[in-house]
Amino acid sequence: MLRRNTAVLSMLALAWTGSARAQIVRDQPLPASVSGKVTLADGRPVPDAEIAIGGATLRIRSNGDGTFAFPSIAPGSRVLMVRKVGFLPTVTNISVKANVTTTVDVLLVPAPAQLDTVLVEAKVKVLAGVVTDSSGYPLAGAIVDLVGAGHATTTSGPDGWFSFPNMRPGPVVVKGRKPGYEMGVMSLRFEDTRGIVLHLNLLDSLHASANRLAELSGTSNIVEAAWADAQQRIVARGGRAVVASRQDLEPFDDLPLGQALMRSPTSALLTLDLQMLSSTVCVLLDGRRMVGNITLDAYDTSEVEMVELYPPGSESTGTIARTLRGAGCRPVQTTGSRRGPFYAVVWMR
């Protein structure tokens, strides 16, 4: 009888252990994979580039055709960095989902010899890149503006190349303009030397008015004024104000904008405020178009380039209040701020 009871208990223990192990396995995130290709702006593959993913100790190199693959990566928001001697580093934020292969296309920018020397000898932080058309052909003579912690303007060279040395960390916007082309805009969070590719699409001058062409090319007075206001705000923003770039938003492209901002580490400081308001704030679109009170979830994150968020009292320039005069922006009370409108400037891609 004792032996029979002991055997039954042993079987129950084994069954419980197996069930517990199965439950633990079910509770753990399923592994995911990441694959992609490293190329130049014109589509040529870049072999033997070093690729690393934040949070993973594994570093791999691209194959002869530029392809690469990480077979098992923990799900979550990750930073993918690609480096190769003679090229500027490229940083991409990705969202890795369980049991799904995330595909990433990475563009590398060649570093001219003189810049390589500067980086090696002086350790100067540089934001550089190349301006191309939609086919990857370099565009010379494009005006490239830097909007953010430091403001500067340069012109792309014969090979489409441009650079901004002595950069300071923080959110920045790079915008390129050239007659006959649509203005190209890229927002990012600058931390260290890196390269970018700025694409400008050819304008259809036959089916648009002169005013519309000026707006699309970024040369109209109203567009230039909107970006000048943005420069003022980004530099003067208060401690609770947040600028979420495309790089910050990219891992959450499958979510509505309000939810994406609440999940992004960049805007985590304002998560409670956005929850209290159900993401309903007073919106200025593209720095110049009056929208008024609306939920940020009305916007698809994948279609947004950048968002400026200003809780009550954190926007000191008055540029948003001036542009939204008459929009009926309701004053609200949020954590850590006085009563007033909660402003958001949403810049579309």
C-alpha cells in the first residue's frame, strides 16, 4: 500500500513539474529573428559590414550580397547598428516581435578620406550623409539645413555629400531642398557620429500650381517660417517638453500615435499625462496648420515624421499659441505643471 501511494505521488509530482515547465515556457516570450540587407544608396550591396543589436551580445557580418540574419533575438524595441571601415555608422531602431522575422534594409554612407582622418585624430562627433534622388543618384547643389540643438546650413557637393561637424547630442531634423525636387526631411536622435541618406523626389511640375510647388519644395515663406519656429521651440523647450523623432517612433509604427508615444522611452516622462487626457491635446499640424483639440490616436504613427510635445507651461516661445489662436485649445491640469493647454506639433512624413 505504501509503495502504491509513493508511486502515485511520484507520478503526480512528475505531472506537476511537466505542467509547471510548460507554463513557464508559455509565459516566456517566443524567440524572434531579424534579417536584412546592407547596401549603398544606389542599391549596391555592402559585404563584411559588422552588425550588432542592442541587448544582444552577438555580432555578425553581412554576406557577400549584403544580407544578414540574427536567428534568435528577444522581442522588444531594439537598436541595430551597422559599421564598416571607410563608412559612417548607421543606427536604426526596430521593433522585434515574437515568432516573427523582422526585415531591415540598411543604407551605408561612404566616409571621405578627410573625414576619416578627423574622426580618428580628433574624435569629433559628425552627422554626415549624401543627398540622392529616388533612384539613389547623388544630387549636387542641394541646400541641407540642420534644425535642432545646433542650427546650420550647408550645400551638397558634386557627389551629393554633406556634413555637420561638432554636433551636440539631442533631437535634430535634417532637411534637403533643391529646385525641381520635393523637400526631404529626416528626424533623428543624434548621439554619436553617424551617416544618413536623404532622398529627394522629383516634383511633378505639370500638375501643380506655383504655390503648391513652392510648398512641396520647402521654399514658400509659410513653410520656412514654420521650420524657423520649430528651431526656436526645440532649443528653448522646457524640461518636461519632449521631441519624438522618426527614429524614436519607428519601433511602434503599428500603433496609433498616442499609444506609440506612451510606449516610446523618449516620451515616457509624459505617459501619465497622456493617459489622463486620453491622448487628447491641442494639435498644430506640420508647424503651420490649425487642428485644435483632437486625440493623437487619430494619426497613424507610420505616417508621422516627428512630434513635439509641450505640457502646460513648457512652451516658452509662444509660437504655437500664436498659430493656434482661435483654435479653442482647452486648458488642462497635468502632473507637475500648471493649468494651461497641452500642445502637440505633429509633423507628417
